Amino acid sequence: MAHRCWLSTLAFDYPAQKIVFQDYVDAVSDAEQRQRRFEEQIQLLLAY
């Protein structure tokens, strides 16, 4: 969480840099959400 807070403080000289950076941050967030969903499904399957 501290790392994400630090990332939010970064500033860029050009708008395009901010757009690309945010795209990368969003990609990591999406991947983390997918991983959580996969782990939940695995836990459900293991319960059988």
C-alpha cells in the first residue's frame, strides 16, 4: 500500500507520460484482481 501511495505522488512532464504510466498501474491492478478471483475459485474447488 505504501508503494501505491508513493506511485500516486509521481509527476510527469508530459501528459502522454501520465497516460502511459496510469495504463501500467491499471494493468497491474487488473492482474491482481484476476489473481484474487483465481485464488478464490481454487479455494472453492479444494473444498470439494
